[in-house]
Amino acid sequence: MDVAQAAREGTEMDLLVAMRDRIADAIADPDCPKRELASLTLRLANIVKDINALKSAEGDDAIGEAANLPDAEFDPDAL
């Protein structure tokens, strides 16, 4: 999915991944202007952090679901 398609039809993760890939391609291009490398590299690092934060937040949802499970009946004789 390219950046435009991800922006129109995708999720936040789709957009971040498309932007990451597009910027990585630009950085890897030998014709990329040297003056652009610093800002592109910084933006790439920020997008990777955003992706990791989003993945981490998605993992927190599973923990939140477990927290909503009912507690087992307490049996004092089991101690």
C-alpha cells in the first residue's frame, strides 16, 4: 500500500508503515540530495518510534481484556 492509498483507506499503522517505507527508499536512493538526509533520517526514526508505540499500545489491549476477567472464588481452606 502506498502512502496516498494508506492515507485514504488504511489504518494508522498502514499509514505509518507506508511512510516508513517511502522515506527509507528515499534515503537509500543514491541520488537523494545530501541536504535532505538528516531530516529524512530523523523523520524515519520518529516514525519507527510511532510504529513501536502503536504496537505496544495494541499489546496493552490484551492486558486490559485480561484485567476484566472475573476473579476466582476465594477458598481460605486452600491456604
